[in-house]
Amino acid sequence: MRRAMSPGSYDPVTNGHLDIITRGAEVFDEFIVTVMVNKNKKTMFTVEERVDMIREVTAHLPNVKVDSWQGLLVDYCKANDVKAMVKGLRAVSDFDYELQMAQMNHQLSGVETLFMPTNPLYSYLSSSLVKEVATYHGDVSHLLPKPVHERLIRRLAERA
């Protein structure tokens, strides 16, 4: 079985993320979206909420599994017999950072990192930017899957 994972904070999952997930699911027999837990990062949604949102928007993809992990990615890969990570690249600046991480992960475990260029429609898109624009009442509905957008608007209203 060809198994890969795609790690990220997914706070929240965007249409750019969903594009990479969908394309990755077409290439691998099992594609695991792994919500990473970083206690030093202030997130808008809990890990459980992020996992639920991803499950909801990938329900039509039968080979996509959603999980969470705290710790080294290579440890997740070892524990789950994952041989490859898939990372979306938006710009050259992403590549500089991701290349170092890919080389370190390969050195530690032999896990390969495959880079997938982002669809140009989403090359500027990040969860952080979406949250910032939405905080100031900008329309981000076209940047997020509908159920995720609805949750984001509710969360912002709760915080107002």
C-alpha cells in the first residue's frame, strides 16, 4: 500500500489545503492528513475541531484519513508505516524552509518528502492570512470550504 501523510496546523483548513489533499489522495492508496499539535502556537480552533473540519470536508475522499500528532513527524511516520510526506509549496520562500526540514527528516528516518506546487489560484493563501482578513470582516468565503467558513464566522462572533 502506498501511504503518505500531509502535516500541518490546518487552523483552519483552506481551499489551498483541500487542493493538496485531493491531489495527494489521487496519487496514494492512503493519504493521512495529520493535524500537528504545537503547544507554543496560539490557534483559533482546538485540535479536535480542526480534525473534525478536515474529516467533514474530505468525507467524499474514501482513502483520506485524518489524525493528529504531537512530536516529531518522523516518529509519526515510523509508528504508522508512512514512507512519504507531501508538502504543498506556495512560493520559493516555502521551499527554502521545507527543503531543510525534508533533508533532516530523511536523515533521521529515511522518510521522503514530496513537494507539490500549489494551484496558482491559492498561491497567496494561508490560514493566518484568512483569519486576519476575517477578523476585520473581510469576505473570505471563497477561500474556505463552506462548513469551515461557517465555523470561522461563528468563532469570530463568539470572540467579539
